[in-house]
Amino acid sequence: MLMNDSPSTSTTSEVDEAAVAATGVTEIAAEPDLAAELAAMKALADERLAELAYARAEIENVRKRAFKSADERLSSGRKALLGKFIPVLDNLQRALAFDDSDGLRGGLQATLKQFEVALAAEGIVPVETLGLPFDPRVAEAIATRESKDHEDEIVVEDVQRGYRLGDELLRPAMVIVAKHVSD
């Protein structure tokens, strides 16, 4: 008996015939695995969908950053422009301190009021300090004045008014602060 004739050895065709008989499938591995191909395509579609979602989110973030940057530039320009009007207010306030004539004084008061209204419409308001405790966040103390009527650290005079633009300090006030003296 030859080695190939041994009953334990089988050929490929015999194995294929046995598999067909056992499973009833006549073509084994003749067509590609459709389930694996479908899974690969689904994974690719999911990957592309995730990339699309990321790209959309990035576009939205870029748009938000652009709007924020434009708002910041606008606010900075507005602040610089409106800040130039404050010295005009200072000069009008100084002019009102002198008693020359009623007509001049009335005209200056009307001009000052008009400036204050225009600036208030843009969000610029004066910082209130007079009679309040000194606050270094909104005022600079340029001098102290002895006083029997005020406690220490109370603002007794606004030398130059401070202004805010919204919640932001545009210019600190320059003030004189009381130093209490006893009798």
C-alpha cells in the first residue's frame, strides 16, 4: 500500500465535498465576505461623519472668535475715542468754578450738561467718590486734609472726576482724603 492510499489521508476535494455535505453550502469562500465589507464601509461612514461634525464645530468656533475679536476692537476704539472727551469735561468744570458773569456761566453749564448726557448715552458715567470711603480701585489720593468733621479715609474733595465705561474704569478720580484730627 502506498502512503497516499492510506485511509487516514484525504485530498482537498474530499474535504470540500465533506464540507458541502455537512453545511449544505455549495460555494465556500467563492464570494467576498459581504458582512465584513459592510462593517468596514459603516466604520468609514462613521469616521467621515465624525470628521464632518468636527469641521462644523471648528467653523462655529472660528465664527465666534471672529465676532468676539470684532467686538473687542470696536470696544477698544470706542473707549479711546470717548476717553478724549473727558478732558473737555474737565475744562468746562474748571471754567464753571469761576464767577465771571451769569450768561457765561449759564452757557457753560448747558454745554457741560449736554456733554454729560451725550457721554451717559454712550455708557460713560462719573465715579461717585465724594463723602465715601476712599477706594483705590476707582480713585487716586493726591493729598490728605485734616478734618474734625470726617473720619479717616473719607473723600472730602474731587479734584478731578473719574469715569466708567460700563463696568470698566475709564479714568480714576483724583481725590483729597480726610485725616481725622480730634479737638
